[in-house]
Amino acid sequence: MLRPFHVAFPVYDLVSTRHFYETVLGCSIGRTSVSWIDFNLFGHQITAHRVDGTRPSVPTNAVDGRGVPVSHWGVILIPSEWQTLADRLRQAQVEFLIEPYQRFVGQVGEQSTLFITDPSGNALEFKAFGHDESIFAPDH
């Protein structure tokens, strides 16, 4: 059985962060303090830690002709969950870094993908594969 992952990330404002993850993405809230919040993101524990300072620029790398933020994280969903999330984000008028689309069509690793940022500029990718064996399939 695959176990949940944990990731911690910096944020600049806990109020807007809580709204984004709880209301826009639909995460439930776990433990909280004055400087961090635990969220349940599709069964995984993510922790937003408040930091002071300015947002660093995020370098990108060209993938399938798009500028993908090098520093990003997210969840691989089943296709129906991915579509529901994409629809939810559109309805909430979330600005996409990369609009939902099919990447690598007809190739090994074909997938649905979308990129967004949270209020602190952290890049998130949500993707779905038609077949789970494609997740780690080599491209040769």
C-alpha cells in the first residue's frame, strides 16, 4: 500500500493560504499554530509554514513547449478526479500557470496536466495518466 507523503513549504500569509487550500482546493485542515497549518491534500499531509521575506523568482524548464516551474510539487490523480479539480479551479477563476491540457499525446507518458500557484507563489502541478503503468514508463 502506498503511504501518504509529507511536504512542507513556505508561505507569506496564513489567511490567504488557508483560504486557497481549504476553499479553492478543498483540503481539510489538520493541526494549526500561529506559524503553520497542516492540510489534507488528496490524502497527503502538506504543511504551510509562514515566513518573512520576498518571493524568490522561480526558474523554468521547457517541457512539451511550455515553461514548467522547476520547483513544483503536486498529486497524480485518477482522470476523473483531475477533471473535477480542473473544473473546480476554472469555476473559482484561478489563474493557471499552464492551462489544463493533454501533454505528450500519443507518446509514452501521455498525461493530463495543469499548473497553478498558491497565494505565496508556490507552483503546484496536478496530473493524471490514463494507465498507472505509464507513470514510471521509460520513453525508449
